[in-house]
Amino acid sequence: QVQLVESGGGSVQAGGTLSLSCTASGFYFDVYSMGWFRQAPGKEREKVSCIHWQGDTTYYIDPVKGRFTISRDNAKSTVYLKLNNLKPEDTAMYYCAAVAFCTQYGSGDNSLGEESWGQGTQVTVSS
């Protein structure tokens, strides 16, 4: 079955850096665009970034542009998110998912169903 395992979260001070990883199994990773999402306490899950299955197109929400970098390694079925210059408002649980589409203008939603969400990885940024 579909499995997504996120890792790399932690607690850092504002301005710090974290590198998140998400390793996928149970589906043909190479032909899926992948996205990162986050959910802060009391808030809905929001899209953060995505990368096209070919790796040549990426998208970021405005609050993270210039600070976060998404990448993928199809040989390892892994998608990464590098978080630089972290801010307290980046504090959230971060999840990855296969998304329906990824363009320079936006990301699709989770395309493999609610059951495909992983356990997430917690990012906590203190001021």
C-alpha cells in the first residue's frame, strides 16, 4: 500500500535551517508530482510547495519563497524540502503527498487519498 515517511523535523531558533525528507513506497513515484504541506495547531493543512514529476517545475507559496527549496531524487523515491531562514510562523507539522498536478502557478491536492498521509514531521521555530 501507499506509504510516505517524513523525517528531518526539529526545534530551531529563528533564522535556523532544517532539511526534511519524505520517502515513498507503494506507488510509481517517478510519474507523480510531489508536494509538501503543513498544518499549524488550530489551522487547516495548507500547501507549501510542489515539484513536477519531471523535476523541472516547482511552486512555492509566497510566505516561503526564497527561503524553502524543494527537490527530488527519483532513484531513491524521495522528495526533500530545505528550510532556510526559518521563522516562528513556519512552526507546524509538515507532510508530503503525491499531488494531482504541479505548475509554476500552483499545486494540486493529495491525489492518493486521505489514507496516504504519513505521520508528518514536526518543525518548531522559536523566536
